[in-house]
Amino acid sequence: RTAGAHKLAQQLGDGNFEPSDICNIDIKDQIAPLRFTFLTRSIMCFLNPSSTWASLLFFANKEICTAVRLRYLKGADANLEIRLHKLLAGFFMKQADQNRNNTWQSKNSRAFSELPYHLACAGCFQELEDILCNHYFIQAKCSLGLAATLMDDFNPKAITGNKTQEKELSRFLSLHRVQQYKSFLSRNVEIFVNYPSLE
């Protein structure tokens, strides 16, 4: 392990952590730029070409993604996948709410589209409720042109096969607050799509 990765592991601990814990860690210098450049160049042929440098790397096609998943996640316990989703949720949460004050003023559309998915897959339904029932989050998502995807966030596709998580998902979907926001958005989604800056 590199010193940066060891430091990150110490900060998170080997126990449970939540996506909000990731937001409090500055990971900018966790991987040395030279090592990251070497890694990026060595796997470049497997990545989607990008005209600009970005902090996220994308596989070129679904087959490569499936091969990586089978190679590195096959046989891994469900906790590993949940921890990875929590890490990604924390990363996207930090990108979407850079001030960490629930005002959601970022212009990072990728963060807003990915955050609800990773929170659901991580089983972080309280955090998911907090963002989906936050008018600042809804407004930010609409202003980024993502209003049409709001209803998908209220129908999360969590990890299947985990009975506990499926039960928590059912409980989340039956919450009065969640149902009220979902109903309001479903009735008014066309308005949000056509007038995203409407408050």
C-alpha cells in the first residue's frame, strides 16, 4: 500500500463508514500524480477517449466493465460492494455539495445523476431521503437539465439478493415524506422540465 492509501484507510477505518464521512476527507493528494498518470496511460486503451482531462475514468464498453467486475469483485462478499458504493456516494456527495451545507450549488451534472444511485446501492436510505426531499437538491438537478430523471431517483434499483437491503428499500419507499415528494414531483415534472429555474 502506498502511504496515501494507508492514510485514507486509517481515516476511514476498517469498520463501517457513511458517505458523509468521505466528504470530510481531502483525497486530492492521496494518489501521487505521477503514479496516477502511469496508471492512466497503462490502461488508456480500455478507457473511453475524452477530449478533456477529468477526475473520472470511464471504460470504453460494457464488456470491459463486466470483465473487471468478474475479475475483481467475483467472490467478494456483499459488504465490499456496499463499501465501494458508499465510497462513490461520498465522492459524488462531495462533488455535488462542495460547501457541505445542503445547498447543492455545484454544476457537476454527473454528481447529481450518480449520487442517488450509489446511496441506494449502499443502503444509505436516510441520506437518500435527505437529498431527495431537499428542495435545493431538486432545484439544482432541474437547473442542470436533469429534471426528467428525478422520478428515477424515487424508484432506486438497489442491490438485489440482499434481503435486509430489500426490506430497507421497501421501508424507504413507504415513508410518508418520500411518498409526498414523489407525488408532488410526478404531478409537476413537466413544469420542472420546461422551467428548470422555477423556485
